[in-house]
Amino acid sequence: MWKILELRKADKELSSGRVPLEILKRYEKWKDIAMLSGPQGLRAIRGFHDEALSGNWKGFRSSRLNEQWRVIYSVKADVMVVQVVRVTAHDYRRR
């Protein structure tokens, strides 16, 4: 069983009211899959288009929630933790 940690920035984005309800539901499903089977389970589901990021985001991964929205996360395999950094409308700028 994997542990899902949401950083404060991701939590603020999710609770701001700007994230559509459909995306929040899809994110909850994403969390369920990540919790049960970790990154391997996310990569197995083609609809998420889970991929490693490069450039400023090297070391992080991205999963699609729909065509526009993404979950950006990192994996700490030694302690089985998936750390959600951002839930964003396809905006990969580091802030």
C-alpha cells in the first residue's frame, strides 16, 4: 500500500474552487489507484498517459486527468510515498 502526500500548494489548488468537480472526482480515482498499486498501476492505465518529465521538472512525473488537467508528482520508492506537487491546468512553470 502506497501513501499519498499532498503538498500545501497542491492542497490549496484543489480547495480553491477553481478546479472543476469532474477533475476532482478523477483526481480521487487517481489517488485510489496510486494508493493501491503505486506508479506501476498508474502507468498501466493508458488513459492517464503517465510520463516522466524533463527540464525543470526532471525527477517528477505527470498523469493526465483530462486533456487539460495534470497531476504532477514525485515518487519516494524507499518509503512507498507518492508526493503530489501540483494539480494544474497544464501549466508546467515552476513557482
